[in-house]
Amino acid sequence: MRIPCPYCGSRDIGEFVYRGDASPVRPAADGAEAAMFAYVYLRDNPMGRHEEHWYHTQGCRNWLVVTRDTLTHEIPSARLAAPLNAGDAV
Amino acid sequence: MSRLASGGLIDRTRRLRFTWDGKALEGYHGDTLASALLANDVRLVARSFKYHRPRGILTAGAEEPNALVTLGSGAHADPNTPATTVPLTDGLVATSQNRWPSLRHDVMAVNQFASPIFVAGFYYKTFMWPKKAWEKLYEPLIRRAAGLGALSGLPDPDSYDREHAFCDLLVIGGGPAGLSAALAAGRAGLRVILADDGLEPGGWLLSCRDTIAGQTASNWARIAVAELGIMANVRVLPHTTIFGIYDGCEYAGVQHLGAGQPEPGQPRQRLWKIIASRALLATGAMERPIIFGGNDRPGVMMASAASSYVNHFAVAPGRRAVVFTATDSGWQTARDLIGAGVEVAAVVDPRGGGVPVDMAGIRRVRGLVRDVRGSAVRGADIATPDGKVERIDCDLVAMSGGWNPAIGLAAHLGQKPVWSEAIQSFLPGALPPGLAAIGAASGQFALGAILAQAHGAAAALAETLGAGGHAGEPSVAEDEACGVAPCWHVAGARTKAFVDFQHDVTDADVALAAREGYVSVEHMKRYTTLGMATDQGRTGQLNGHALLAAATGKTVAEAGTIRARPPAQPVAIGVLAGHHRDEAFRPARLAPSHGWATALGASFTDAGQWKRAQWYAQPHESDWLETVNREVLATRNAVGFCDVSTLGKIDVLGPDAGALLDRLYINTFSTLAVGKARYGVMLREDGMVMDDGTTTRFAEDNFFLTTTTANAARVLQHIDFARSVLWPDLDVQATSTTEHWATFSVAGPQSRALLADLLPEIDLSNAALPYMGARRFRWNGISARIYRLSFSGELAYEISVPADHGPALAQALHEAGATPYGTEALGVMRIEKGHPAGNELNGQTTAADLGFGRMMAKKKDFIGKVMAQRPGLTDPARPALVGLKPVDRAQRIRAGAHLLPVGAKPVAANDQGHVTSACFSPTLGHAIALGLLAHGPSRHGEQVVVHDPVRGADVLAEVCDPVFVDPEGVRLRG
């Protein structure tokens, strides 16, 4: 498998670390325990397109949001998780 | 000898000697082991898997199910190699397998007389009782009786290589389609890799008598390969099998190097990982056997293989042949045999029709070969439609039941093949992304059409991919007849008729599976083991499916076919491992003082990938404990030093660095003064402790973190996640500097005096550099850092210099009189001080469990805060950190032992925790330990039983504070 890293180009999957579903958002400070519980533990297991967090540990060290088809392993796109700040060199 | 007087592609000027079962034989350069054996009239080459039936050579290619041999001997022995794929080399040693005492007289051949009980499912039905006997008795016996060649059991003496390649177009197979496509794509300017699994590229062109562009087909192939060889944008990989297609247009192949035996100093095989934008499947087709009685006897051969042996290798596989064919290509084999002087007694064809004009005088029989006679073929019984049976004497039966496109690779990503009425076989349906099939693999069997189709496909790809060059014109050849009317099964055979030759699966086994309800091809496969041998049923699979379809009243299309999975061919484990074996199994990271420590005679231990000095034994010391005790006492009483460079080091820089650390750690760092260090604990979001370490603030916007050795990479990943996913608004960067700094801990009451001599430019007084103070300085003109940190509990400093100056600093500390100590002494001193380390930070402990509960800030948010407050994680009954001392001080406590109340039965219900770390404390003179004990902090002074059923008796221990030495911290502040 290969991931099209927006910073480095198409790279082998061995350079990346998988984290999982990119959709849960960390609840704000002092949020209820139930919201944090859902954020930490509850995940869907969807069939088809899925947005996931991957870390380019042996490359640019960017966290990526990778769109992967869980059925075909097709990876149509990947973007940086953190938007580049104005003035950051690419 | 069966060698023909002339013809073939062998080099008759190069005689090669080889041995077969110890007997000296000769062949020529260009032979395979199989063709050389046939040339020497060796027809019996193997015993079958289950029945130990005599077997000969069935095919001329990698699909060979019968002729498995062991090459070489001793550590080099390579079992289960198809003789058809072995290039003959001078001095080759080959032996037969699965026979005792000899190939000709194999006592296990009695199995075939007991065959009525060895039917499908036999083992499941027979060896059920008693259950215990399966593992101890039945399985070892069955494994010894049924089987393949034996492994040497010795380490593999050969080496293996690995290479990655990228190309625009990968052409899989170098037959007519592959060569034609590679030529077109190469001329057009694409970056092309052509992988061919034959000993020489050319595929069927090396075995046929067709002409292409006025040349013999084999000549055309050699000229094409030569042209490809001089194109800078084309790479030809001969003797390379593509065995798998993976996600992302990745193809894996194995290249066999050095004509079967590696050349000195060279690898035996090379693993190729090829990333190809596009690929063309030009793997050709494989001929189907026909299921009739005795179709496995030596002397029964695929018709195409017979043509191959005659045309390619100049070997007559028999003297008098019966050709049994349901295809037009079988008639071509009859022509080839006649041309080689082999008498063709009859061509048996179930289809009606006459004899081609060029074969006048050849006898055509409309009928079926029902049985062959003889242990090796001596004759064939021909059944004709009028019900008569005629016996024809012969020593060769060449059979052709049809052609199966070799499309296994096309299904590796889950695509299903589809049935083609036109060719009466399966073709690729949907294909993996980027892959297209050409030639026989796409159902196109006529040579002229193949050349044109493959050329057109490659030229179109070149245009799509924007190659600028001109693909040229396709070579021209005539289209031969390729009609087929499949003949799946001959009914009424008097003797065993095999479907899967390698696993000894007969037509009766398939019928039995159907009767017993295994009506899906996947179930039938597993019940009968059809297609589960090393050849993966390449020859017999589809015949089996057709039999099952007939038995269940379905069409072959309805019955479907099984799913092909990688690897398409057996792959040696060694080539997958490549260079990653023995000491190169994984990378070794060496601490800066490694060379210096080695010279001093240190022993090393693995800490992840790091090699760390474990202790520095002196010549008179008889035992590691003596060494470690000396190192601990030297540090506690004078001064010692230890390389702690392996701890993870992370530089955090930016205006929001303090804010980020506040959210990462349970305690607060934004308030830390510049020039000060603070111990911190970080949690996972689920509330468990993730890591700990000290962090130093060198500037308002610059913090320097340390992590445990094991978690360095994970913590950096965690920090990057926090700053780019959780809080991208924070202006902060982080980078690893672990390998940049050599850091030594200098510990002991005399450490200040020693360093004052060594570093006179620094004021080391308590006022200038108090406990948890830090500053930058220059040592011999290079940047350096000093921290007043202590893991040992002594007055201690950590000094960092750039990594390549580490050995010089180690040398200087040693010469100044400090005693080097290793990780074992480091561990003893941290247990004496009750510091948690890897054994306690085990992913199941909370900050409160480890005594850091009060460090958790109340007023700020941090990762893990909410989850750590769940009732289950704040329960005082949770096992928490305590110290343990044996009541009888002479006794020893071992890590891993469980903690039980005194007098309680040693059962899981009474378990109250376990010992996490234990050692002998030379400072105290007895064993000590750290453990996690339920209600631990409130039980100091109580006694518990340390229960260690695996390694010894119970020990009575006293629960105490985990800090054994200097609990007030007087020494480290001294």
C-alpha cells in the first residue's frame, strides 16, 4: 500500500503509523465524562470511504487525514491534519 | 538415450555432469533437470504424496505437480523443487523424495492397495479417538508417511537480496504477448520492467515451431530480448516470478540468480518490490490434463510439454505415442512428435473430424483414452463411441484437455474470474487497478493475433501515459488453429483417475465430497485438499471444479472457481527476510560511549534497538552481582557515571511551548523558571500513565524534554498529534534530538568535587546550580549542558555534549576517577529510591497508582484528566506502588511474583497485586522490591506473602515505603 503524502509524495505504507478514525473531536476542557468516553472509546467500523489519521513517522512527521476505502484499500486522497500557517515554508 | 540427434535450443558443445539419486548422468547447457532426466531415460522421478505411486514428469514448467526433487545436500539442501524449473548446472546433485528405501522400491507404496480407506476426509473420520492420540501418535505417523522432501534443519547458508523498483509499465511474462508489449512500450519510451519466470525469456516461443517475421519463433524471441536489453529505459528480469499483487499497484517477485546455484559471494535469490503505474498480465495459459484411469503414470504427459521437450530440449519423451486431445493444439504436438521421429500410434480425439492434410497416414480415433496400462505406460485402452475398447501399445500418452489462462495473479485483490464459453475456461473479470491482461492470459491463443493485440495494448498505454516515442509496428505471424471442446472426465475408468496429482486427489474423492454435501468449490477444496499442495492445483483445479459441477448438476460457470491468493508460487522464507537475519535482524543503535565501553570490557544488553552497557566487569570479579554491587557502592560512597544518552530527548520551541506542555503533562510547566528542570508525568487520553521524564526550560520559548528510552518515538508522535491535530492553533514545534547529545549521569557524594576539577569554568555550588537547576556552558570549546538531576538519589549531575564528543567525555570522567556503571546498577539504585520505570509504567497504572496523584493539576485541562477521574481508576483498592522487604533478610524476592494476604490460599481470587521490580540492595545488604499492592500506601508495616509458584517457595515480606534509601532527599540536595 502507498499513501500520497501531501508533503513528501507517494510513499510506502511502512513509513506511516496508523491511528484510526479522524472524525472524533476531543471535547472541550472540563467536558462531561460521557463525551470524553465516547471520544476515547467509541468508534464506528464503516464499509467504504473512511477518513483516518496516519502519522508520517519516517518522513515529514506530519499527521495526515487519509481517505481510505475500507473495502478496496483505495486511498484517493490525503491532506495535512494541521492547516499550514501563512508564511510556513513548504 | 532419448536425446534427438539434432535440433533444440541446448548447447551441445557444453556437456554438464550431474547426479540423480547418486547416479552420474550427463546433459547439456540449456537443459532443465527434467529434460536431462528424460534424455537419460529416467522416467520414474518421484513418489506421490499419499499413495506413494510412481510418478514421472508431467509438464515442462513451473506448474509441475509430480517431479519434485531435493537439490543439493547438507545445509544447502533445497527440497520440493520442481525438476522442470531447475536449470542444469555442472555438478548438480539431485535426489528423489518421499520414498524408502529407494525410489524404485518404496515400502509405503502399499498405501495404494489400502486406498479404499484413504479417501477424502479419511483423517477426520478415522483418527478421532482417543483425542490425545492425535497429537502424540497419529499426526507424527501420518506426517512421516505422507509428505514432501525434508528440510536440512540447518541454518540457511545462502544470502538473499531485496530491491525496490519503480516503472511506468510492468510486463508480467516474456512470451509472445509480453515481448511484443515490452518492445512497443520500450520503443515508445516508457520505463518498462519485463519479468519472465523462465530460465530464458520467450515462453512458448522457445517450444513451438511457428515463424514470426520470417524468423523461427525462438530466434525472434532472442532478438527481441536483445533489443530490450540495449534500451536504457527497459529492464529485463529473467528467471523472475511475480508472485503477488498488492494494494497500491505493488507487485512482488522473486528472481532466481546464478542459474540455480548462487555464485560465490552472490545472493541466491532477490526479492523485488515493484511499484508500477500500469502492468500487463502476459502470463500465458496452462494446459489441462484429462481425467482418465492411470493418468498419473510415468509416461503420461501434457501434450504441450511433449512438444516442449522435443522442440526446445531435443528430447524424445517416448518412442511410440498416443496423443489424447480435445484441442487443436494437441494435433500440433502430434506433428512435433512425428517430426522428431517418434511414432504416433494414434491421435485420440473425442471430437469428430478428419486428419489434417499434412498428417496423412496418421490414425485418428474418435474416442477416449479410458485407462493406461503398466506401472509406467505400456499401453492405452481406447474407448470408442460404439462401446468397444481397443488396446494400443505405447510408452507415451500426450494429453490435452484444453487451456486455462494463467490468471491467478489477477484475483489477488479479490477480483472474481468469469467463465468464457468461447475458450471454455475462466478469464479475468474485473482487474486490479492498473492491470490489463494480454495474450493467452486474456483468452487470445492465436500467435499472430497475440502479437498484434499486445503491441496495440502497450502502444495505447504509452500514449495514455504521455510517452513521446513511436511504438513501431507489431511483428507478423500466422494464426494457428486453436479450437477446443473440453473433455473434463472419462467415465468408466477401471483404475484410479487423478484430478490433483500432487495431493493424490482422484475423481472418486471429488464425487465423495459432493455426496457428503461439500458442494461449494471452496468447501470441496478443503475437504479433499484439491489444490492445496505446493503447486496450488495449477494443473488440476479446474478439472475438479468441472467434476463437482457435473456431480451437483451445475455448469462450471455456476460452480465457479476458488479464490487465488498470493503467493502464486512457493516463496522461500529466506528471501522475504532478505538481509534481516542474525545480527542484522533489526537495526542496532549504539550509545555514544559504546566503543569506549567495549574497549573497557563492558557487557551489553538490549533496550529496544539500543545496546546499553549492562555492567563493567573487572578481571577478578567472578559473578555479575559482584560487579553490580561494586558499581552501586562506588557510586553511593564516592562517584560513578553512566551513559544515559538513550533516553529520548525532544526540543520544544515556540511561543506556545509552555501551553502545550501544560496540556501534555499532569503537572504545570508554563510556570517553570528559565534554567530550571521539573519532573513530569504524561497520561494517555484514557487516563493511564504514558511516560515520565524531566523537562528543562532553557528560554521562555524553549523547553527540553526527556522521555524513557522505550517511549522516545511514541512520545514525539504524541506531541506531534497534540500540536497538529488537537491544538493546531498553538504556535509550537517539536523535534527529536536524542541522537544529537551524549549525556552522562555523574552521581555520588564526590561528584561535585570531581566535576569542579574537570569543569573549572562552572560554578557548581548549591547557590549557582541548585538541585533541579540547569545551564548551558562550553566544554573544550564545544557547546555543552549541565543539569542537576538525580535518578540514583545521590548528589548528581547530567552532562550533555554533542554525540561525537561522548567518548572523549567518558574518557575524561573515567580518568578523573569516576567508576563507570551500567544499566543493572542504574536499576538497583532506582529501585532503592523507589522510582517507577518501565516495569511500573506498564500501560495499566494511573498516576495515583504510582504515587503521583497529588501532582495532577486541578485548574487546567490536560490529556487524560477526565478519564483518570473515573471511579474505577480512583478506587483506593487499586494496586498501588509499595516497597517490599523480606522478613527473613536472607531471602530473595523475584519480579513477577504475586502478592497474597498471609494465610490466604494461593488462588486468583486472593490475588492482591504483584512484584514489579526486585533486586539485591548492596546499600541495605538485603533483597528489596517494588510492587503494586491493593490499598498499598495504607498498608506500610503489614506483612504479605510473595507467592512465586513457578520459581520457588513463598516468601514472607514486609510492606514499606517505596523509597528505601534517603527518603528525605538529603543526599541529592547536598
